[in-house]
Amino acid sequence: MDTHFAQRRRRDLIMAGCLTVIAALVPLFVKDVYVQNIMVLTLMYAALSQSWNILSGYCGQISLGHALYFGLGAYTTALLFTKFGVLPWFGMLAGGAISAVIAMALGYPCFRLRGHYFVIATIVIAEIALLLIQNWDWAGAALGIDIPVRGDSWLKFQFTRSKLPYFYFALALACIAWLVTWWLEDSKWGYWWRAVKDNPDAAESLGVVVFNSKMGAAAVSAFLVAVGGSFYAQFVSYIDPESVMGFQFSLLMALPAVLGGIGTLWGPVLGAVILIPLTELTRSFVGGSGRGVDLIVYGTLIVLISLALPRGLVSVFSLRKEAAR
Amino acid sequence: MTAETIIQSLASGLLMGLLYGLIAAGLALIFGLMDVVNFAHGEFLMIAMYATFFLFAYFAIDPLLAAPLVAAALFVFGAVVYLLVVRFAVRAKANAGMVQIFSTFGLAIVMRGLAQFFFTPDYRSVTHSWLGGKTVSVAGIYLPEPQLVGALVSVVAFIALYFFIHRTDFGRALEATREDAGAVALVGIDKNKVFALGWGLGAALVGLAGAIMAIFFYVYPDVGASFALIAYVTVALGGFGSVFGAFAGGIIVGLVEATTALILPPSLKSVGIYAVYLLIVFIRPRGLFGSM
């Protein structure tokens, strides 16, 4: 059993390596800017969803307020850069650190809540932060922040002529999020989290410090999501409260993991690779008229997948493997 | 700030709060019955408001007369949603909570998309109605008539709901199914039928609320989203599993919102509601009257 698990982990790692190499080569053949843009977003959502999955999937604390950390990352980077000239790389780390600390500070009272009370608390906290930023004049209030373009440079993490640097950064981010998850899966934390998810009372009685486990998951998850937010701010070079901290973002972050397979290593990647291109394509082909066809397609898909495959799309692959054996 | 302005805003807050209670009643009823949170609840409200608007625009039916028709239409709609979507969601063998959240949430997106497709994203309003724009003055306090009637409808609806749950066979079947869905099958109650009727009833209540909201609020495809979060907070404040908790929750939400609007800029009025929610669940993790 143990060797089987070790084998699977090694296979996962090799597969991830191969996929990364293939993904890294794709831009050499695909020069279309529109398609590259979709690829960047897909990788970003894969990274975000993978990070969300750590707290909500593995540890079972369903957060529908992760837009808070995404927005914190975006705003920290943008404010430090525009107001104090701090380079985005430092802003990224600062945003991550601030988010991790805030996640633990909020976790302190929130992790006592269970079920829907917890979910609603996460939504409500993100919503309070959104309203406060919308009314914070120094941070641009509802109008947001325009990040001035100072030319192409890795130092300032700004690229106007090509999307490729963003693509490779997003790929690196997705890899990091995946590797962190891969590593945590087989660590003490990983086992604790699954125990907390399945039965917190039993876990507690067996010596798992439930509260600390949740805090750890929240900090890691928030840090990575905030880095994603920093990246997004640089990528779009304009942010406003609604577009980085709105409720929609919390859902968009959760959906790939949910549809791909919540609490699984490959679910978020698979979900993002299918969902994000589909969303973007339906939006540009049928949604341009503003008639909501993209929403109809997207919503129907969510209903059908969640009803037909409660374990997510990864279950299709594992079923086939079971059958082959 | 005079005592008069404070009383004035608390009075309108109370009326709005009773309406919030009515909006949330269906959500609380459905949750109490089968532990499912309907994430399309705001969209149920949205189609009720559209139905009211179109009855007014094409048949010149006043929203007050339309209310029972809209409630009846929503009853059918709610039952159909249960039979087509939710029935399968509650059967999920894995990740049951997730499946319920995201299947109803997907439905919400579809409904919003359909509303945009058929009705366009334009803001519409019921331009003139029996109550629209009128106020009554009671002891120097001005109360807007639509909200006043809405509050009365809410109180009547909750009283009716009380008698319905405690005094009728169907109400008893609801209670019994809620307590033990397996055992009721033994005495010949069809669980699916009870759930479908429960969803119908929950949707009819929000239909009633939508008809009244349409008198004084704009109707547009995303209108539900603004009220859905308030409805969830209302139900959770009262405590999941308690229909009458939603009534108390609504009153608290309305009063807190009015108080916040006195102190903070209007754009921050929801912050008060959310903060009070957090405060209450941090002290009482099951809400005020919750059973779980």
C-alpha cells in the first residue's frame, strides 16, 4: 500500500514535470496574443484554485471570501509601487505576508464556526473589505489604481511588448502552488488536514491540534493567493476594488477546483484548463452582444458537472484507471 | 442629529427589516426542511420582480394584485427547480455540501444569463402604482406606504406560516420529513413530494416579497445579488433551521442597517449588518435561535 502511494507520488511528479515542459514550449508555436492571454489567465486560475484548494479542499474549510487575499495582494503591490516606488517583487512578498497574517487573525475567531456559518462569515468579511476599500480615498476609492507603465523590465515586472514574461511567471506560479500542494499532501500537515476535514472531533481526540491545522492551511493558502493577486495587478496594470476583490473572484477561484475535483492534487489544474478557455471563448464569441449567452452556457456547465460528477472531472480518469487494473 | 431623525430612521429600518425577513423566509424554510442553502435565492427574487413588472407593463395589473399571482407562479417554479436540479444534488454520494452550493449557484448564473438575454440588462421600474411614492404620517413620522404594506404582508405571512406548519397535515408532513426523512416513507409520505412542495412554498414566499419590492426598487438582471447576501445573513443571524429566527434576523438587520446609515456614509451601510453578523456568530456560533 505504502509503495503504491510512493509510486503514485513519483508518477505525479514526473507527469507535472512533463506537463510544465510542454506548457513552456507552447508559446513558441502559438503567437496569437489573444490565445496567449487566455493561457496566462488559465495558468493564473490554476495557481489560485490550487491555493484555495489547500484550505477548502484538503482542510475542508470552505471559503467563499478568498477574493480578500487576492485583492490584498493586488492592492499592496500597486500601492507600494505607485505611492512609494517599491518594486513589485517586494510588493508581492509584502502582500503575501500581510495576507497570511490577516488570514490567521481572521481565522482566530472564524475557525470556531462550522458549516454554513463559516462560509457566510468568509463572504461577509471579504465584502466588508471591499466596501472599505471602495471608500478609501488614498487608495483610489471606487475608481481604483492605474499602475503607470515605465517600460519593459523584469526589475519592475512590466512588459508592454510581449505577454511571454507574464506567461512564464504564471507558469512558475502554477508550478509552485502545485509543488507546495504535492509536498504538503504527504507531510504531517496534509494528514492532519484530511483528518480535520473528515471528522474534526475524532481528529482532536487523536491528538491533532485542529485549530493550528486550520490556521496553517489558511496562512499558506492566503499567501499564495495574494501572490497571484500581485501578479494580476502587474498583468492588467489597472485595478479597482470590484475587479480584484468582488465576490465573483472568490467563486472564480473555487470553481476550477470544484469542477476538477476538490481536495485532489490535479483537480484545480484540470478544472482551470477546461473552464477558463471555455469561459473566455464563450464570452468573446457569444457574449460580446451583452445578451448573457456566455452566462447561460457557463452556468449550465456548472450545474451539469456538479450533478453528474460530484468528485469532479478527475474522477473520470481515476475510474478508467481502476477499470484497467 | 435630533431624536426625531433617529426615530424616523429606526421606523423605516424596522419596516425594511420586516421585508428582509419576508425575503429570507423561503431560504430559512428550505434550509430547515432539508439542510440545503439555495444559492439561487436572490435570482428567485429577481424573477418575481420581473414577473410583477411585466404584469404591470402589459396588463396594467397593480403589484398588490399581482402579488398572489406571482407567488403562485413562483410556487410552481420552486417545485420544478427541486424536481429538476436539487433532487439530484441531494443524492450526491461525495462532496454533498459542495454539490448543493455549486449546482444552485450554477442555476443562479443561468437565470441571470436568461434574464439578460430575454429582458436586456436595462433597469426597469413600475412607474405608477397604488402605493408607489406615497407616505403616511403617524405621530410626525413619515412612513413610505410600499414598505409599510410590505411589512404588514411579512407579519401576516409569518403568522400564516406558523399556523400552516403547526396546524395543517402538510405542515406536519414537512416537520416529520425534516426530522426523519427515512421514517416518513414508512407511513406512506412521499419524501420527494414533500420536498417539492417545500421548495414551492419557499419560492412562493420570496415571490410575495419580490412583488412588493418591485413597487419601489429597480428591476434588473443582477438585482437578486444585492439582496441575496442580506438574506443569507438574515437567516444565519436568526440561526439555520429556525424559520422564525429569520423573522427576528430580518428585524435586527433592518434596524442595524438604519443605525449604520445614521453614523457612516450611505455607501457603507451594509458594513454594519455584516459586522453585527460576525459579532453574533462569534459569541453564538449557531445564530440566535439555531438548532444545529
